[in-house]
Amino acid sequence: MPRPRQPLLDRQRIVEAARALIDAEGLAALSTRRLAAELGVRGPSLYNHFATKDQILDAVADSVTATVDTSAFAGRDWREALRHWALSYRRALSAHPNIVPYLAQGPGRRPAALAMADAVYGGLVRAGWPPARATHIGAALRYYVAGSALGSFARGFVEDPALYAAHYPHLTQAHRLAGHQASVDEGAFALGLDALLHGLAAEYERTVGPLESTGRSE
């Protein structure tokens, strides 16, 4: 038989299959044997592209991080850059929540993760933040975004009015929350982000200097 024009496997195809498996069934579902089966190949074929399962996980995690937009740090006001980054970061993690616990371990040697950290830190330092404070701010926003992507506040309440009516007088409408998941969770994230940026703006004026106007209130 003639050899196929394209190799059966490449790194991108492996990463896409691994990401789809994690999205569908969680981190625990990923094994080299299971992934090879999903791809219709033998397990050793994967090792031509990735030496270990952890390398596959790193590549999957970095493929998610690579979709986060940090371009605003190149020229926009640091408050608007943080907002733009946080919203883009949350969209990326919310699309792939099962990989978030792995991403939360830190950037390691992952290129996209390191590039994101570099862009955020560099943008904040250029804006006048002391290096240590810039590190704290980047970490705080990352904690906030990752935490928001790990679960849904609204979905945590069951749709059973009787559960709340008997013993929880302040939660008599809690059974309605799950039906408004998107608006509750997005509204909570927006409120928290506004509060964080407002607090950071106040600290900047107190410790660094006057803020430039961005045309919007923080």
C-alpha cells in the first residue's frame, strides 16, 4: 500500500484529542492508553511526539492559555488591560473547566503561560507598579479568575423550594438561582472584578501617584 501523504499523528492532533477527552470526562480520564484508543493508534505511537503523559497535559494546558488575550498590556491603561485580560482569561478557562486544577499549579515551562505572565507583569511594571506589587496583582487576578472557573455559584443550589422554606428563611428564593446561572455567575464575576480594580486604583494613587483618566469609572 502507498504510504499516507500525511503522518497519522502529529502534536496538534494529540493535543486536540486529549483536550476533548479532558473536557468530556475530566483529568482522571486521560491516560496514554485511553488517548491512543481515541486516536485509533497504538500507545507507543504517542511517544514519538510526547515522552510522558505530563508533557501531554502541559501541552493541553498551554493550548488553553494560548487563547487568552494579553494584547491590552502593550499600550492601554493598566486598569483596562487587567479588565480585558481577566475577561479573556475567564472565557478561556470557562470553556475548559476540567483543566483548571492543572493550570492552577503554575506556568512551569509552558511557553504560552510564561508569555502571559511576562505580558501581565511587564505591563504593570511599566505602569509604575513596584515589581513586588506587580507580582501580587498578577497572582491575585489569577486566583480570582481560576476560582470563578472551577464551579458555578448558582448551580450549587438545588431547585427544591421545600428544602429552603422550612429552615432557611433568607434563602426562600434560592431554588431559582440554578435557572439563572449565567446571569448570576457573570454578574458576580463582574462585580468582584470591579471591586478589585477599584481597590487597586485606590492603592495606586496612595502609593504610586495620580491616575490617568480612562474615560470610565473604576
